[in-house]
Amino acid sequence: MSNQLPRIAVITLGGTIASVPDSSGNDAVPKMTAEALFDGVPQARKLATLAPYSFRQYPSGDLSLKDILELAGLIEDMAQAENIDGVVITQGTDTLEETSFLLDLLLTTDLPVVLTGAMRNPGLPGADGPANLLGAVQVATNPQSRGLGPVVVFNDEIHLPRFVRKMHSASTAAFSSPNAGPIGWINEGRVRIPLRPATRTRALPRELISTSRLPRVALLKLGLDAEEALIGLVLQDGFDGIVIETFGGGHVPRQLMPSLTAAADKIPVVFASRTGAGEVYESTYGFPGSEKDLLSRGLLSSGILDGLKSRLLLTLLLATGGVRDEISQRFQDFLS
Ligand code: ASP
């Protein structure tokens, strides 16, 4: 490969980065091809041979777990075929924090896998898609990115899926990792990754997942006067698991405890924090509905994962036959 450019598969899933507005600049819909995306970044073609793969043309809220399982299979097949050196995925930003985490839980390949998108569509002044795509190609062609697992590259920052969140509805700096910060950045085209994680996410056995019956995990966010009835309704409807976004470090109103305890006797119930950052507590408070009360009644800690990521992890653990102790351990894994 010495004089050859690295070969990067660019898999497009739609989103703002691929959205074409009408002549007045409005009503953008995701319909650009990968080739049209490349036209905006001639610099990327100097770094790599870009191989387009149009996978979906969706607003990212329409993507499903099944789509991402298929995408993971496609990436592993490409890696096995040994004719690519890395993968860039472009998609909508609305669910990027979830799809990147799913890929993190599913992929075993050491190839660089980089996800990106855009906040401003190509018809708007200051469209950020081309810069983000170039950044993604720069990271995907960098040898330091091998073995990291999937990363999100946005606004010249490199984020780990386990931490990254979309935290603004419009800013081109919409992505951050509140618990850890970015692990690296790009400056003048140079990729810096000074904060390589101590451990890579342990992939789950994808071959055990049957897409004909994926587990259903409810995500409930608490507010003042939270309705106890909701928990009963989720159970009645046959959900396989619950993630509850609790107050602060893992606290629920005391009146929820009977139904949460009953739910945890039947299905895994994981508690996360609704604050969006920080770990849930284990041993600080002892009031009814405190983190100690939740743990003593069989609820499981999400550790550092937020509600969205906890829901995906619990879904895949249930899909791969995970039982209580393993489920608990997998959440703890993200603390190291
Ligand atoms: N606003 C979204 C985006 O940034 C739309 C989507 O997620 O597809 O791409």
C-alpha cells in the first residue's frame, strides 16, 4: 500500500449533511448521494480513495435498531474483505449519540470507524457538513484511530460513543462529552488523540441477536409528581425491561417504590440520572426512594451511562440472553 492512498468506505444514512433544500433554502430533505457529498470536500480526495455506499436516506429519527444491526454486519463484512482501511458514516445528528453507541456495542473490527453529520444543511451559509466530513476522513485515515472502536468526529473534536451527547438543537458545536470531554481533536488537519481510553467497549455477540423479536425496553423520565401508574402500564404492556431516569444521583419519589419494586421482581429495571452528567450514587442517601433503597430492592445502577445509552445497552443485553449479574456487570464496565 506504500504509495497508495488509504481506501475509506463512506456509508451514508441521510440526515442534514445529505439534505437538499428547495430553491428558497427551506424544506430540506435527505436525498444527496455520497458522491454529491464528496464534491463539497475535494481535500478529502487527496487523503483517501473514497468508496461511496448509500445505505439509507433517512432523517435519523427514522433509523431503527434493525438498521444499525444491518450496518454493523455490513461494516464487519467490509473489514473481513480486507479491501478498506477505514469507514466513515454520515447521518443525521438527532440520533448520532445512540447509533454510535450501538456500533460501539456491536463492532469488533480494529478498523477506524468514524461517525459524523452536520447541523446546517448544504443550502445554508456556513454549512458544516464539508468540514465535518473532511475531519472524519482525517481521523479515519490516521493510524492512531485503529483499535479505538467507533468515534464521533464533529466540529474538529473526537468523542467516544459512551460519553457523547447532542446538547444543542442548532449549534455547530452541538456535541460534547460532559463526563470526560473529547478524547482528541484536529488542528490544521493534524489528528491528536492524547486521551486514548483505558479500555475498549466489549462487543456483544451480534450473532445471537434475532431481529424478528427485539426486546422492548421502556425509558421513563421522572418529574415532580411522577405517576406511579406509568410503571404498571409498562409492565402490563409486556415490556422486557425499564430504564428510569431518576432525580439527581438516583432518587425517586417514595410513592413510586412499591411499583418499582414489583417491576424489578419481574424484569430488569435500571436507574440512571436525568441530569445528563455524572455517575449515579451507591451509598450516600438512605431515605425511601434513595439510591440505596433502589439498589436494595433489586434495581440496577446505570453507572455512568445516561438514560438513552442505558436503554440501548439493556436492549442488546436482553437480546443476547444476558441475565441479571451479567447485565449489572456490563453497566459497571463503563466505569473503568
Ligand atoms: N436535524 C437532523 C440532523 O442534524 C436531522 C436528522 O437527524 O436526520 O441531521
